[in-house]
Amino acid sequence: MIVRLIVFIAIFFIGWWLYRQFIMFKSKQSPVKSEKTESATKEDTQESMVRCEQCKTFMPRSHAVHDQDARPFCSADHLKTFNHKD
């Protein structure tokens, strides 16, 4: 009786190990699909950078302050300074 239990447990673990090996093999077979998915999500999360007209530093577009002509500035102070300079 105990021998049957040990054999059953051994067969179960061998089957489980083979299943894991098969899953790992299949995931290595199609890396193109996973790379495309990762790059697509990466591109969606990346934001374009703009350069401040006053100090010429780069910042994300969402952090920039824009004037009427859609010129980007890093802060409202630089926007005011640029407008008084002209």
C-alpha cells in the first residue's frame, strides 16, 4: 500500500515537472509576441519632452506651462520673463 502511494506521488511530481518544462519551452518559443506587448505598453507610458524657451531645459509635455503661441516653459516665472524680454 505504501509503495503504491510513493509511486503515485513520484508520478505526480514527474508530470508536474514535465508540465512546467513544457510551459517554459512554449514561452521561449514566442518571445516576439511578448516583446511587442512590452514595447507597446512602454510607448504608451512614455511622454514627449519639450524644451523651455527661456532656460532651454527639457521637461515632460504635461509639466510645461504654455503661452498663447503654444511655446513651452518650465515655470510661470520663465513665461513672464520671456514675455517681458520681447
